[in-house]
Amino acid sequence: MTFTPIVRVSMMALALGVATLVSAQEVVRKEAPPEIRALFQALTQGANGDAAAWESFAQAHFTPELLKKQTPAQRAEVQQQITARFGTIGIGAARREMDGPLQVMVKGSKAEGTLIVDLDFGTSKIFAISVQ
């Protein structure tokens, strides 16, 4: 069977479209796994607490590499950014596309926004966190 050039192009476009849709799928969960829920609870308590509470959170939940990379003062800056931008926070939801970082939706007393949390899912330890 011989296809015209237009049919061949259409078939290639269809195949490309299906491949794009398959690669762009995200896994949707109604509820985070227990270890992630525990991490979010600890993050909320650390962010809403004082500098010592945040440092305690960091020591428990940051990777050793991140702890070595940042000084306690640098870690405290992240907490100050969270508090300055959002106020007292609660976690609304989280999403993750493919192998990307977690996008944690924050609802605060001042504003709403997103924290970007790069997580080692094998250990549930944070190797990067930032305010978006």
C-alpha cells in the first residue's frame, strides 16, 4: 500500500502527538504517601517556628550535602523568606511533573504561593528548597 505525502505527514504528526501526550502524563494521587505527609508537617512546623525550629527541621530533613553546602545562617534565610512572603503557613497541595521537583502550594496568613522542593524520594530528604 502506497501513501501519499500528505497521508505520511499526517501519520507522522499523529504518532508524534501520541508520543508527546504519553510523555507529558503526570501521576495524580489523591493523598501523599505517609513519609511525604510527615515531611510537610515538619516543614510547616519548622517554617512557622523560630530559627531553632527551622534548624531542627533542616537537620532532620535536609540531605547531608545540602547541610554541608549551606551555613545555618543561609538556612535561616530560607525560613525568613517563607515567613516574609507568606506569614504563618499551611500546605494546600503538592504536585510533581515527571522527575521534576515538588511544587508545594502554600497558603499563608499574608499570601499564597509555591515552594519548590527537590526531594530525594529514596530517603525523603530535601536537597534543595526555594520560594517561587
